[in-house]
Amino acid sequence: MKKVFIQGLGFVGSAMVTAVAASKDNEGNPMYSVVGVDLDNEIGKSRVSSINKGLFPLPSSDQKLVKTLLNCHKQGNVEATTSQNRFNEADIIVVDIPLDIPYLEDKPILKFDKFEEAIRLLGSQVKKNTLIIIETTVPPGTCEKIVIPALEDELHIRNMEISDIHIAHSYERVMPGKDYLASITDFWRVFAGYTKESGDECEDFLNNVINTEEFPLTRLSSMTASESSKVMENSYRATNIAFIDEWTKYAEEIGIDLFEVIDAIKKRPTHSNMMMPGLGVGGYCLTKDPAFAPAACDQLFNNEIEFPFSKLTVKTNHDMPIHTVNRIVSLLDGNLEDKEILVCGISYRQDVGDTRYSPSEILVKELLKRKANVKCHDPYLSYWEELGIELIDKLPENDQFDAVIFAVPHTDYKKLDLTEWLDEKTIILDANMVFGKVTREKAKACGIQIEGIGRANGL
């Protein structure tokens, strides 16, 4: 049985551990022995400990994912470790470590130091014929200009050549939530190898992990093309979201419901993927990926190509939560000072416990800046690491707040009976399509003021 190492046990790596460990051959036997590797720190130790007990280490509403990892643990082909010196055991290594992009005076700056250090660690240990798959979303050119040279340096020290191993890029499209595991196993994959042989090895591996009969693989001509595919894919989606921002403000100002407008437009098949109004963009990918191509052109290819849409997309999406603050200010007669505000939902998307780059962070910081008294709730979290605050563990009594902002469409919130919980003294602002028409009309019939981002007051 081949041994697969997953480097990095975050939201992608932990799910990938599960997906690979669950792979079966035609006779129903496990195909791989899987080892998840994380850093020897508090977070890494916690994730490793959970996996070694058969427990998925991150909040998840996907019970299939949770049960699958437990079953893999029982069948004995999955483990996790903080040891960084076992990569010489691997036949296949999947790299799932984060690569962030800080800004310096509004200019994105690529910092590869930690990422390159992790790649060099692999190069210092891997045996011949090992397949290394870069699954991390990286700026175009990273594999050929950062990964390959780093591996070549380390292999040269060991009297090995880059041709002694296989390198490929295959980006993830993981979507935490109710279909978390399926977003790996039952979804389309793009990949490319450094050489033809590397591509063939990567293709064989993906065929064993992914349901490629229903979701065929797409092989591109180079790793740079594969990297560009992921970055352009996310930039397109982020730009689609940013485009809606100006129409959201337009709809609220002139007195229409933008949701019904977009629903009418989406009946045209060519426009079926138009986005809807909301709080803003969040998560690890859409917030930063539009900056990857401009930064890569400048810092990896020494080419100053302009990306005006991508740059404006990043700025627009970052500022979108401020509109929600301005809307709640207008609903509270122009003043937030000492107003009691409850924010429901701090995750970046529904039914997950991931707060990285959450638009709720910008929302809450701005509310606090304007001297509101803010409490936060999320059914998937008890502590907000980025802001260092404890969350309330249950929704409080109905008369404690001047306004409630629903920031994330968690299933738990969608099931709420607002008429049993709140009264006419509390203003509700639905900032992210949480409540449907029936719920809104029922609340209004009981005298509750419920407004929504993308809808003029009273709609």
C-alpha cells in the first residue's frame, strides 16, 4: 500500500487526509496509508490529536466527512504527526500549507519564506520517484520559479536530480459546509505536471481519489497554466461579487428589491451565475487571490501588466461590510454610540467555523469604532481568534438589543421564528440572504422591522 503524506492540516489538508484515506480499490480495500503532518505548535498538536482519535479537527456540518474519517481511523490507514522528519517514507506528498499575501502601501507583496522553507524540507528528505503535488493556491509561476529551484538545491546536496522525483500542481476547490467532503471527491479537478511523467503520476493518483467518471479531470499544458486557472477562477468570482456592490446601493437608494431584479435576469442562461447582494467577500481565497496575478507579474515575471479590475475588486470587496454599518446607522437615526448591537454569524460562509478573512471582522471592527456595544454569536464557534473575544453561547433574550445584524446564513438562523424571539423594539438587518419572503412578511405582520441589504426600506 502506497503511503501518502499531507503537509498541512487546515481546512483543505484535513479534508484531503479523509478523502485519500477513504479511497478504495475495485475489491473495496483501502488504496493508501495516509499521514497528516502539521506544525509542532498548539494548533498543530490539537489537529494531530483529533485525527489520531478519528475525529475531524475542525468545525463541520458535513456528517459524511466526520463519519468517513472515523471509519478510516477504525480501518487503520490514517494517522497524523507533528514530526517533520518522516517525509522520506512518502510515495506521494500533497502540499496544503497556506500562502498569504501581505500588503505594503496598498501593493501586494509576495512572501515565500515559510512556503519555500516547507518545500525545502521535502527536498531534503524525499526518496526517488516520490510524487509531490502542490495543492495550495499559489501565484502563477510559483511552481517553476520557487518550488522547482528550491527542490533542485536540496536534491543536489543529496546527489539527486529533479528528474529523480515527480512534481505536479493540482489546485483544490474545497468548500467547507454540508458538502465539504464531496467538494474534493465529487468535483472537477485541474492539474498539470512539470514533466509528462509527472503529469501521468498525478493523473493516476487523482483518478484513485476523485470520482472522475462523473467529474472528469482537466489536464493543462504547464503548471503555470494550472496556477493561473485557479487564480483567474477566483478572481472572476470575486469580481462578480464586487460588481453587485454598486447595484446594491443603487437598489436601496431608489426603492427597489435587487433580489427580484437579479432573479429575473438569471432566467437567461448566460447570466445564471450572477451573484446576489450580501455582507461582503470572505474566506481564504476570494479575498486575496485577485492580487496574486498582479503580484506575480511584478515579482516573478518582472512585467508590469496592469490589472485594474482585479485591483478594484479587492478594494471594493474589502469595503463592502462598511455599507452594512452605514445602513444600520441610518436605521438607528444616525448614531451608533452606546447602541446595543448583536451580530449573528462571524464565519466567512454558512455552516462552517472558519473566520479567516471573514467580512464580519470588518463589520464588527467598524461597529466598535463607532462606539456601539457589540455582542457576537455563531453556532459553530465559541471564540473569535482574530479579534480575541469570547462569543455568547446562545441567542439572548429579545429585549436586550437595539438592532440585530444577521451576517451569515447559517442553517440555525434560517430556522429561527423571529416572532417568538424578537419584538417590535428591535430592528433586524438581514445582511446576507438569511430570511426568505415568508419569514420576512410574518415578522412584519407582527410589527417587527426587518430590513435587508439589497432591498430598500420596507421591502
